[in-house]
Amino acid sequence: MKKAALIFGIICLMLTFAGGIYVLIHHGQVSAGYAAIPCLFTIICFGYYRGGKHK
């Protein structure tokens, strides 16, 4: 399950950068959600992958 979270996190990270570039290309006239939503999933997936427990 952790491996799937890592793979999905990497995919979402690429989508975050693609969304950010899309927003920049269109001079901010499109929704920033194209980058923000995949970023949220990236944070969730990497948080799950790391375990979320601090020692």
C-alpha cells in the first residue's frame, strides 16, 4: 500500500507542476485549482508514505 501511495504521489506531483505551468502560460486567467488540487493529493500521499509518525 505504501508503494502505491508513493507512485500516486509522484504522479500527483507531476500534475501539480503541469497545472502550475498551465496557469502561468495563461497569465493567471485560469483557476489556480489546476495546480492546488494535485498538490493537496501529493501532500496526503507523501504523508501517508512517510508514516506520519515522528520519533
